[in-house]
Amino acid sequence: MDNKNLFISALVGAAVMVVLSNVPILSLINCLLCAGIWLGGMAAVWFYRRQTGQFVSVGQGAVLGVVAGLIGAVISAIISSVFGADALQSAIDADPTGQVGSVLGGFVGGGATFVISFVFNIIIYPLFGAIGGAIFAALGKPKSTA
């Protein structure tokens, strides 16, 4: 696999993941087993095939999905730390027991939101991106003629 095209394709897939995960109405698609993240892995494979004109094996599709997922996880965590800090602070303020605030230990705001988002995203995005990339690569596999 060509590293330049792999990275560009992964960026396209990551952009799809980030948009489908962070735009309020579009993020509902992730209620279907993270379908937006699967679509990002599929978009990475589709774009790679379009750029290079080569067929992608299932393993290569999974690699494209993982790389797209890693990039998407970082970008999505940054976006949610910027826009989600107020929501986290509201949840802490609304907790009558104060347990949420004590667990975070004063680590409230954009930093806490980034860490929480990043921990979840760094697992979920590459996993489901790899699944989407592998499925799309398998669907586009050339038929063997015997």
C-alpha cells in the first residue's frame, strides 16, 4: 500500500467519521452499532481504491479503517472538548451528591472532556473503522473466474 494515498484516504474516512459523530442530527446514525464510524472506514477504502485504481484486500481495508479511526478519534475528542465542556460542567453542577466532581478531582472543563472522549474514542473508532473497512474491501473484491 502506498503510504501517501493511505494517509489521504484515512483523512477522508476520518472526516466522514467526525462529521457523522459530532453533527447533532447526523450523530443519531451511530445508534445503529456505530454505523457512522463504519461508514468512515468504508469511505477510506472507497477513496483509496478511487485514488490508486487498485483493489484492496480485507486486511488492507481493515488497516485503512484503523488509521482513519485513530485520526478520527483524536479530531473528535478535540471537537467534543471544545463544544462539550459546558455540558460536562452542567452535569457536574446538577449532581446533588457531588460524586461526579469528586471523581474528576477538579479536572473539569475542556481537559476532562478531552480525556474522557479520547479514552472512549481511541478504542471505538479504530475498532469499528476496521470493521467497516474490511467489510467494504470484501464487498469490492474482484470475482475469481474459473
